[in-house]
Amino acid sequence: MVLYVDGVIFTGNDDYLIEIFNSVMKKEFEMTDMGFLRYFLGIEVDQNENGISISQARYVNEVLGRFNM
């Protein structure tokens, strides 16, 4: 589990336990399940049958754009 200000990311290899954890968290806290992680703190996440890859291309392009580069 990762917690950053108002964002929470959790994962695991047991779908049943993930659902239990999600249910308990929803009972204790006001939260929305946004599905699979796609972008968090400047990191793009791609999850598919081949595995998980991460990239900061979007973030780098945003920074370059701010400086007209």
C-alpha cells in the first residue's frame, strides 16, 4: 500500500484479499475505486499480459512544454 496526501495505491496477487481490503477501506474512509493505476505522481503505468512498465514521458513533455522546449 502506498499513501500520498489523498491518494492510496494498493495491490496484491490475491483478488479476494484485494476486494476485502478495498471493502474495509471504503467502510472506514470516504474513497473512490478508480480501477487500475495509470498515472501517479508523474509516473505513467502500463499494465498488460506481458507485465507492468512505467515511464515518465508525459511528465517530461509537460516540463519541457513549460520552458518552451
